[in-house]
Amino acid sequence: MESNCYAVIMAGGIGSRFWPVSTKKYPKQFHDMLGTGESLIQNTFDRINKLIPSQNILVATNTNYESLVLEHLPKIKKDQVLLEPVMRNTAPCILYAALKIYNENPDALMLVAPSDHWIENEADFLDNIQMSFDECTEKDILMTLGIQPESPNTGYGYIQFENDTLTVKKVKNFTEKPDIKKARQFLKSGDFLWNAGIFVWSVKSIIKAFNEHLPEIVKVLDVPNIYNTELEKTFIKDNYEKCQNISIDFGVMEHAQNVFVLPANFGWNDIGTWGSLYHKLDKDDNNNAVVGAKTILNSSHGNMIRTENNKKVIIKGLDNFIIIEKDDILLICPRENEQEIKEIAANSIKEFKS
């Protein structure tokens, strides 16, 4: 393990598309969504910890989730949890982490990874991260991992790269979620990758990029003698809300000229919806995916079923539905309408309260 290698796990999201399991008080990264016996954030930490020592892994999250992070990740200490008092997207959070790491180790390399993604081949993933670290040790570059697309998916952003013989490719541009026609064109062209939101760089390179492209955030956060001191927590509490609300993609990556991508194929899914989870789970002979339930399924196909505590579920004659039980809520929704779950959750919470 290299002492110069650090990681920041992004764990501040709410995951509202996984309602009713994922809620504002207890979001999806703290749930065992895959039925593995570990929460998503535990899976992510354990994977990264195989390459990076636990004392070099930071977790960026909302202030409300501090106790959950410490409960799920007993290997980390309180000062490794970066608390965001308000949501300001990924750019301010990444600069906060970079400054904190830089003030401890100015030669550090930094991995940024979401807390809630599914990765099938951990060995390939870790090889890709190590290769990215090696590249960033030698060069002033910003790297991202791009996933070889398996289908013309319209739910992901895309990265176009210069199609040469080099292993690490220079990025031409980033494209937001396309329509199906464009997604098919991207897949056919062979020089597009899915944007996984996984980044690697040296702390010097990313701080330099912030100074060039988001200097207003630097003015707020880059204050001497704050980080890794007793003043840090109060400083962030009082000043973080002044930061611009912007993603690292929009704020830095789409403007920088030194962005490179490593094409990767380690079996990746962002687990953003019940449908994406369904596609990654084992299924029975009728393509039903079940987590946490004991089931009798008769003439039923293509369902996503999740309950708590081995609840007995008997279903007859139901195809392609999402059936989710959590506490006193039961959600039954066609899989084709899963994009409406976020809105259903918001309306239902208001209705139940009225």
C-alpha cells in the first residue's frame, strides 16, 4: 500500500429513486441493497481498502449522516468524515477533500469514488486505479475511468475520447444523458464510454484546476491553517454554504485541457434505480429477482421483489413489477414506470402526512 494514495468516498446522496427503502433519514448507501450482508458503503470501503490504507480513506457526507458513516465504517475515525452542512454538489466537496489531503501530504494522489456503485470484478477495478495513480504520479493530468458501454443506455453521461493506440486516452468532450438515437450513434462509433463518476488525480493537479476554472470556490475554501486543525469543522459549517452549487464535471472536467480517460470493463453499474438493481441481481427461471423475501411465485415473470426479515410473499399472475416493502410501506409499481418513483415518493409522503 502506498502512503501517498488517498481516497474520498462520496456518500451524501439521498437515493430517492429507491424509495421506500432509501429515505432522507436513511439513504441507500447505508442499506444492503444487493443482499450481500453488507451495505453499499461497506462494499465500497472494503474494495478501496484493498489498495489504500484505511487511515487514508475519507468519507464526504451530509452532516446528518455522520453517525451512520461511523457505524458502518468502524475502521475510520471522526476526523476522516468530511461533513457538508448543506448540499452543494460534487465540486465544493472535492475541493474540500483535496485541500484537507494537501495540507497533510502535498504529494498525495487522490481517488474520488461514489459510495453506492456495484463493481463485479474488484481485481480489474483495483488494477485500473493503480494504473491511474501511476499516470498521475508522472503527469499533471486529471483522470477519469470510463466504462465500455454494453448498450445504448440513455441514463448515463458519455465521454468521447481520441481513438488512438494509447491505453490512456485524451478526452475530447463530455456529453450529458443522450436520447436513444444519439446513444445508438455513440455505441456504433466506438469512441464513447459511459461516465462512471470515478476520478483520479494528484491533489496538486486538482487544486490547480480549481484555481483555473472555479476560482470563486477556491476563495471560499482555501484558507491557511484551517484543515486538520480544531478550526476546520467550524470553518466549514460557517462558510461551505457560500460555495457555488456545481458538479465537478460542469465546473472543471468539461473545461480543463488535461483530462484523460482510462477505458475500463470491470462490470459496473451505478445502481441508480430499482430497475438497474434488478438487472444485476441473480434471477430465477422466470427472471424474478428477490432480495430479503421468501417467495412462492406462480405464473409471474420479470419482477423485482424486496422485503425485510424474510417476509413470505406469494404472487400469482404478475409480470414486470417492482414490489418493495419497508416498515409500514408497500410499493407496487410497473417496472416500466420506475422513473416516476421519485415523484411518487414525494407525493405519497405529503399525502400520508395530510
